[in-house]
Amino acid sequence: MSPEFHILIVDDEPNIRSGLAKGLEKSADRIETACTVNEALDKFDERPYQLVIADIRLPGDRDGLDLVSAIQQRNPETTTIVITAHGTVETAVEAMRRGAFDFISKPVDLNLIRQQVSRALSHHQLQSENRQLKGRLAEVGEFSGIVGNSRCLSEVLTQVRQVAETDATVLIQGESGTGKELIARAIHDLSDRCAGPFVAVNLGALPDSLLESELFGHEQGSFTGASRRKAGCFERSCNGTLFLDEITEISAKSQVDLLRVLETGQYTRIGGETLLESDARIVSATNRDIRQLVAENVLREDLFYRLNIVPIEVPPLRQRREDIPLLVDHFLKHFCTRHRRNPKCIASQAVEQLTLADWPGNVRQLRNVIERLVVTTPADCINVADLPQDLTRQRDPLSPAAQTLSDVTENAERRAIQDALSANDFHRERTASVLGVSVRTLHYKMNRYGLH
């Protein structure tokens, strides 16, 4: 059964209110009207509305723009359509920048508004279905490319789900290659802003001379080479999420500029005079000890407190080794498809070696290693001998210091099978007879240990 669809019509002209209500009665389960912003918000607080249709010009000290902003704050899933008189298109565009779905010019064409209401209904249903699907996927940690079921990763994903329901500023900390941008994307995908843009900028890759333009944009002719107006990251991420990676790498001046936007929510393009408002949700990240940088006066303390509303620490791969087999399988399938290779498997001994490796580059390094193996290994099964030497030198799983009782038993079994196979020219029936096992058991053991 489809969820109920309720419409609230807000206009100070009684004829328009009653005309729209009558004309749209077949488009909704319930239609109510209001004539002021305050009355509309009172009704909105009493019950949910999936669509609000509001005139820009309303009596009182607040207008339709204020209503759109207030509704976005109360429930971003509510769709809003604004009605504007001729000559106020710029105001309507401003309403859409604040989160309105569309605008209608007066005099109102009832057929046109029915079409837009139908589009708004489809948009709302699609948004609701996407959120439900992402919520179900999030229950098993399968969203935004995040793979793993270790305890420490599960704790991070729990934080992600909790913070995604809010607009709180998030600071993600973790070593290079741990997947901080994936965490940021997961926060965006699970939030009410999921239909809006996700804009990522690596602050450490930009020189100070370009950073201001990248963040805030510039007007045409504002400096040499500015041949046209450019929207900055804050403008492009309106109604969405702005991910500021390597936040600790910006200069003292850029820190002041960024702090001003975070405090006031306002900024101007380079060379411009128009004061713009930022509605972006800020998520930042760093791979450095940010508190130490504050103590050393490298990062402003007030900026740190603005960014660190909700801190999330992403664990390094060595702290979630139980996730490595899952990641290996995930990357194998991904890169076999991407590089048009036949499906490949990986021997259990090779997986053990990968699990024991140090991985200073974390998941990014593991990802690169698996891609290299998919591309360069001719056989359909990847063995220990195929692994990069720097990994096999890090920690030998056959060394006494790395072995458990299970390791000793499995290594002995593997060597016995390998010796018997070699002695019998890899004839499986003879080898199985010598070892005193069935051919089926031998085949299983050979697959387990990558003996082909």
C-alpha cells in the first residue's frame, strides 16, 4: 500500500486557496490550507505534509522564502513548490536554492500545477524508497562501498547511522587509505540530503592561491584568467554535503576564511559583492593528530571546535584483520569485471599471508595489490608465490613466531600433501591412496591449500 500523501496550500488569497484545494482533491489523500507562515508552521507541527504549495508573498513578518527554509529545517523530506507573480523569477530561484522543488508563475494554470504535483509525488516516493533501501543495506554494512563486519568497523557504522539523521558537522580521523571519504559518503547517502550533491575537495592538493576560488568561487574578471563566473564548492554543495579532505593542510588565512563561513553561514565570491548563504552540511577529514596540531598552533583552536562537533575515528586495516578476506573477495570480483578477466580465486594460504601483512597503506594498499594480482596473474587461482615480495617478507606465516597450533597442523598437512603429489607426478588417485584419504577429500584439500 502506498503511503498517504498530504498537501498544505499556503496563500493569502481565499480564491486561490479554495481553487487549488478543489482542483487537486484527486491528487492527494488530504488537503489543508493556511494563509500565513505562522499558521502553516503550526499545522506542519501538528501533522506531516508530503507537499507544501506556498505563495512567495504572504502577510506578516515572514514570507514564502522563510517558510521554505523553515520546512527544510523541520523535515527535509517534505517537497515544496512556490507560487510567484510575474517579474519575481529571481526570488523563485532563491526559493529553489533554499530547497524548493519547483515554482509556478501566476496566473496559476491548474493543469500545469497538477503535472507538477504529480512530479512532486513521484519525487517524494522515490526519495522515500531510496532511504528505506539504504537503511536496509546499512543494517549489514553494505553501503557506499564499505565492506566488513569486524567489531571496530561495526561501531563506526553505528556512529554513521546516528549522525546521518542530523545536520551536525562531522570530523573523520584516520590513517591514510582507511576509507575516510567512503565514511563521508555513507553519512551523505543515509541523510535527508541524499538527493542533493556530494562535493569532495582535497584541500591538501590545492595551493593557497587557488583555495579561496575553489571554496567560494569567483566572478568574471576578478583576477587574471577568470574568464567566467565560477561557483565554488560551498555553492555547488547547496542542499547537500561538502567533504573537506585534509582539513589540517590549509594556511592560517584560509583557516580564518573557513571559520567565518562556518560561524555565519555566509560568504562572497572573489570579486563579488553579493552575500551568499551556505546550506551545505560540512564533513571534514584528516590523517594527522589534529589535537597535537592545535597544541602546536598549526590549527586554530576555534576552527577545531567548529569542525569537531561529532568525531569519528576510522580504524586502520591492521585493527580489523578479520575484514581482509571479505575485502579480498570484494576486490577480486570488482577488478575481474572491470578488467574483463575470467573470475579468479585465491588460495587460502595466500589469504592468510594477506591477513598477516602490516598494510601501512591500509585498504587503499590492499585494493591496489588485488588489482595488480588480477591483471598480472595468468592462472585462475592466485597463490602465495604470486603475492608481492614486500608482503611475504613482512611476516612469514610459516615462522614459529607467527604460528598457532592450528597453523602448525595445517602447514604440516599442506607439506605432506604437496610432497605426496610431487612423488606421484600429481596423479590424484595414487596420491589419495598413499595418504589414506578419498580422492574427493584430496581434491578439497588441494583447493584449500592452492595445490594445482
